[in-house]
Amino acid sequence: MDHVVLAAPGLLLRPWRAADAPDVLAALRDPAVATWNPQGEVDEARAADWVRRRADWSGGDALSLAVTDPGDGGLLGAVSLHGIGGGNASIGYWTVPAARGRGVATGAVRRLTTWAFAALGLHRIELCHAVPNVVSCRVALRAGYLAEGTLRESYRYGDGRRHDEHLHARLATDG
């Protein structure tokens, strides 16, 4: 899969770079990111490996982008598609503390979703979040992902507990 760069109002979504590792280290240590993203203990080496793995799109089944400020290039968050295949995929995201409450996650999810339907020919993209993560629920709904149901104790999150998840999805045919 070719690397892509996507622009959205106030956002630039671009491939990960080795230089992003220090900002990723800080983000993955943030309690809100750590709770909902199981990474375990993160140090400089693990953050660098995290960036390397997400910069590698050679498998064709995943694509991850750094969400940055188009002015100063600062890291605002991450957005990714995974499980790409058979016309389907799943989407995930997180934001750094300074970017929260500014529509960054919603804008990034919308932009990557639009691109994925057009460029990859996907039919369905799913978005799951832990039920207690009400902020992610708002992002999903604002990005046009309809609520479809609850998956009981379906995923072990960064807090070590299995949580019920809300399942949201968008279809290429949705408005």
C-alpha cells in the first residue's frame, strides 16, 4: 500500500516518522491513552518500535497515520485502519491531551473514512470503544458511525479489564 498524506481542516494526516517517537512516548504514557490502548510499560525503545510498526504498511491489511498540526507539525494524535480485507476494516484513534475537545479525533476519523471508502473501495468500517469511554462514543457518532450494539466483555483494555464495547459502523452507502 502506498503511503498517503491527507489534509482536513486544521489537520494533516501523514505517515509516521522515527522522529515522532518522543511524542508517541509521551502520548502512550498519558493515562487516558494508556487506559484504552493496551501497550504495557512504554519506554523509549518501545515507543520507537511502535512508530516503526505503524509506519510499515507492507502487509496491506493496516494503515496508520500521525495526526498533526499543519502549521507547526506538532503531534495531535493517531488514526488507523486495521483488519483491512474483504471490503471491510476497523478504525481506531487517540489524541494527545492538548488536542482534546477541539474536534481533532472526529476530523481525523471522518477524513480517513472518506479516503478509505474512495481509495480502498471499502464497503464497511467498524469502530469499537469501551462502553465507559463516552468521549469515543461522541467521536463515533459525530463522525457518522451509527451505533449497532454492545459486544459483551469483548476486549481487554489497558487497565487490564475486559470491557463491554459499543460497536459502531459506517457503510460506503451512508450519507
